[in-house]
Amino acid sequence: MKEMNFFDARKFFPNYSLEQQIIIYSILGGIPHYLKQFNSDLTIEENIKYNILTKVVFCLMK
């Protein structure tokens, strides 16, 4: 699957403001696999903590 443009990717985050959707897109781009991992019921900070930082720490501990 190809990378999605911003207008399609923002549909993954209906609970976020336009500004928050722009922030998420700047972090994840339009990769559907990454977009699906973020939960629009959580804050951006919580999503980063659970979906990015936790995985980085786990990889570093191996």
C-alpha cells in the first residue's frame, strides 16, 4: 500500500484538532501501518510513549 496524503491520513484521527492531525502526520507520515497503531482516544504524548518510545527502549534492551 502506498503512503497516504494528509487529507486521507487525518481520517484516522477524528478526535484530534487540525493542529494535532498535522503534528501526527509530521511524525508518522502517511504510512497506514503506523497510523493504525495510534489511538485517537489517547493524547499525542501518550501515543508517542506507548507506540514509539516503549518500542525503542525494548529494542535497546535486547
